[in-house]
Amino acid sequence: NAGVTQTPKFQVLKTGQSMTLQCAQDMNHEYMSWYRQDPGMGLRLIHYSVGAGITDQGEVPNGYNVSRSTTEDFPLRLLSAAPSQTSVYFCASSYRRGHGYTFGSGTRLTVV
Amino acid sequence: GIQVEQSPPDLILQEGANSTLRCNFSDSVNNLQWFHQNPWGQLINLFYIPSGTKQNGRLSATTVATERYSLLYISSSQTTDSGVYFCAVESMNYGGSQGNLIFGKGTKLSVKP
């Protein structure tokens, strides 16, 4: 039982490049979400999904896209990376609304 | 949206000391959780506690929902307790929340040997 798996763990991008951060869970959780963590800011919600085919915006969605084609996977796409997107990104899942969050180990992204 | 404030922002303790971390929130909540982020960045769920009191070993938490605050108690602290403690809430009155947790900025705890 791997829980929530995020890849890659580290990534350096040049401004304007695109990439996808992967998140997969094997717990059959319906709810998944992406957060970014910046120094002194806590965790801020980017996008979330309450089930396959359903996604919605969180607090800081600009510059990011998501899709949820399966229950297991919830990738986060950066279409044109900017230095302001330098951050640590966390994916989380839970079995039902508001309960039992499990976080992945994070992806540290640097945009130069 | 709901505001979550944690205090103190930083706390330094000697090993063996006790501490209390506070979380204030600005609206009624369906859900409140405490997390510990260890020095390696991993986030661990400590408590799900929208109201009442729970205990897990040396850690306990109390939420007084009517007064909109929660407390996390750490007794006989150990160096492994170091890290950042986050409070996160789900607003009862924000219709689009869909179970989303809103995080405070955290309390950074350093336990010295």
C-alpha cells in the first residue's frame, strides 16, 4: 500500500517551459487536491477534485490546469512556468469529505 | 473566506518541556485537523477534531467550536517533535468548500536536547 505517490521529487524548469506533476493514490479515495507551500504562507489550495471527471479551482489556481480521468490519478500541469511558481507542491487525498487526509511527500519545483 | 490564525509563529523548547499551540478561526467549521510537518517535509495527520478533546500519547487536542479555537498540547517534548504544526479547517458556511481544508501559517517548533 503506497498511499499517495508524487513524482518527480525535485524539478528545475526554465521560464516558459511546461511540465506535469504526477500524483497517484492507491486507496480508492474520491477526493484529491493540490496545495503549494511557500515560506511563511502555510499551504494554499490550487485545485481539487471530488471524483473522476470533476475538478474545481481552489484559492490560487492561476497558471495551473488539472484533470481527473481516473480515481487514482490527479496530475497538475504548468503550461508556461514562471518564477512565481517556485514552490513545494503537495498532493493529498481523502476517503470522504474533510476526513483522513493523506499527503504525498511533495515536489520541490524551482523555476529559473 | 475563513481565516485561520496560529500562535505562536515560533517556539523553542528544552527537551522535556510542555507546550500549547493555538489555532483561532473566523467562522463555524465542519472539520478541523492538526498536522505535523517534520524537518524532511512530510505532512502527518495528527488529529481530526472539529469539537471536543482527543489524546494520542503525549499529544492531545481540544477544540471549542462555539468559541472558534483549538489547542494542541505537547507534553514531555522530544527532539523528534520538532517541525511545523499546522491547523487546517473546513468552513461550514462556504458553500463551495467541498471538503477543502484551509491551512493556517503554522507554528515552527524547535526542541533542543
